[in-house]
Amino acid sequence: MTKQIQDAYIVAATRLPVARRRGMFRNVRPDDMLAHAIRSVMAQAPGLDPALIGDVVVGCAMPEAEQGMNVARIGLLLAGLPDTVPGVTVNRFCASGLQAVADAAARIRLGEADAMIAAGTESMTVMPQIMGNRVAINPAIFEREANIGIAYGMGLTAEKVAQRWQVGREDQDVFAAESHRRAVAAIAAGKFRDEIAPYAIREHLPDLESGEVKLKQRTVDTDEGPRPDSSLEALARLRPVFAAQGSVTAGNSSQMSDGAAAVLLVGEKMLRQFDLKPLARFAGYAVAGVPPEIMGIGPVEAIPRVLKQAGIGKQDLDWIELNEAFAAQSLAVIRTLGLDPARVNPLGGAIALGHPLGATGAIRTATVVHALRRENLKWGLVTMCIGTGMGAAGLFERV
């Protein structure tokens, strides 16, 4: 007998405040961040028995070292979930967290599970690969010119996009300054309050005078990246960092960050059984490939695909979380698809708020579903470009 596809609903979504690389989470492990996100999201559905969670799917772009060893399983056990609950780590680079949400929703929609947790975690402070300690590129990549783009650094792909789509330096800096302005205003207005799970940092530090090791504790609840003093003048003074005559700088690129988030999804049975109130319905997901050397343009291919799934148009999108890997690629995507800039990243994006790679998709999912509820909007989108040439887009509907 053919099973009928059922809807998957997000009933809770939370994230940690995002930290700068080597910032407030410099001594916090990614599996501890993940555990806190999982505990916090379960706390938002206190009547739901954790033993009913069918699986925990966690996105991580660099699942090695402190965030290796199937960090999903380790994180859920550290969070105190029953050992009967399984966990799996998925990797689609920058879309890993969104892929986790899509995978969890698919299990529910197919009737394979009634409740799932999707999450993401990434510490760019601790992970070895991106920081250059050990990168093992296949030499065969350089044997065919068509594959050389695989080896390009992300900054160089942003330069390629800036050139091809004619996105100038001034436009990039204006976009970056606006990202900071929006993020700072959002924090001041308390817009992130409902989605952030404050984190208690415990650090053991030496007291040089007494010779003792003292415990220092503090609770953080605010994103560390946004800069109130960001200005066009300051951004204009920064030099290009990826090409001598280029336009991509540290100021108009996303920040390297540490963070984690978790999303609780259930089917209709669980909604009724535990009287859960959905924040949003998962409405679709699409991923598409593009040439690796212009990976930043990936959302241009993914967004139309997910809109077609839902039978809506871009004009129906009320809130768009477009991950700002670089101002150059963000502007290229916005202009190519004709997106309304006012609806794109209304609270700022990764240039200000940070981009903890594999966690970002889950983080931005938390942002969009809370925004839809808070602002009484209907359709929200999370989308991003992906290293080696891909784009992903997830669609959410407030119900």
C-alpha cells in the first residue's frame, strides 16, 4: 500500500549566540555547543518524551577532531537524550545544517518517524582543515581545466562572481555596512531573543598571584559579530585579500564563527497527541549544482526549484535568509533573481552575524521560523551557496 505524504512541522527552534572565531566560545567544544542546543530545543516541548525522537540529524561541514566521531551521536548523549535515540552527522559544507532540516523533515513526511531533531554545529576556532593544518587535495583535479575550480579558495570564487556579474567594490561595501546596521538594530530591538538559548561559559583560568586555578563563569546571549562602528569609510580602507586587484575584502565577506542550533520537527500525530503548536510547516527543499569556480551563484539555481515544488513565486516570499558568504555573491543572486532587497536578511546576515559553516542552515532556520511568527508573515526561505559549486534552498510556511 502506498503511504500518503504527511506534513512535517517545526514546533521548536533555537540557537546559541554566534561567536567570532577565537571569541567568546574559544574554549567551548562544538559537541558541547550541540548538546546545549539539543537540550534547549527539547525544553521548548516539555510534554514530548525524548525517547520518541526517531533520529537526530546534525550538519557539520568539517566533521573532524573535536567535531568528529559522529558528533551527532555524541552531542545527543551529552544532552541527556536516551541512548535509544540514534544520531547521524551529514555534510554538505555550508548547507549542512539546512540539509539536516530537510533530511529530518523527509523522514517525517515519509512516515518513517513521528519526531526528529535537526541541528548543526561548527567551531571554526578548533577545526583543522579550513585553518590550513591539513588539506589533501586530489592531484587529479589539476589534470582537467574544468576541475581546477574545485581547488579554488572561497574568496577567489567570490572574485570570479564579482567580475562576471559586475558587482563593484563600493556596492559590496555598502551591502556589508547595511548588514551590520540591520544586525545591530535587530539586537537592540530584541529581535533575536526568542531564538537564542543563552549559554553559560565556564573557563578555568590560572591566577598568577595565588598560583591557583580559578573558575570563571559568565552567560552569553548576544551575537558577537555585529559592529556598531562599521562604516563605509572603514570598509573602504580594507585591502583585497584574495586577489591583488580584486574587490573582496575581510569586511565584505562573512565572518569565521562558532555556533550551533537545533530544530524539533514532528508529524501531525505528534501535534495532536502532545498539543504542540507549530511555528512553521516545512514546505520544500532543493539543491543544485553550478561550476565550482562561481559557487556563490548557487542559490540562483536552487531557489526556482524549491518555489516550483510549492507552486509559489518569488513575489510570495515574505522573508529571505540568504547566507552572506560574500557581498559579491549575495548581490549577484539578488540582482539575477530580482529579489526584493528589503525582504532579504532584514536582521542582517553572515557578514555581520557570522557563518559557522555547517551550523548556519539550522541557525538561519531558527531565525526565519521565529520571524514568520513574530511578524505574522506566511512564506520564508533559507538559502545559501555551497563550496565546490552548489546552492541549496529550504522553504517554510507559517501555519
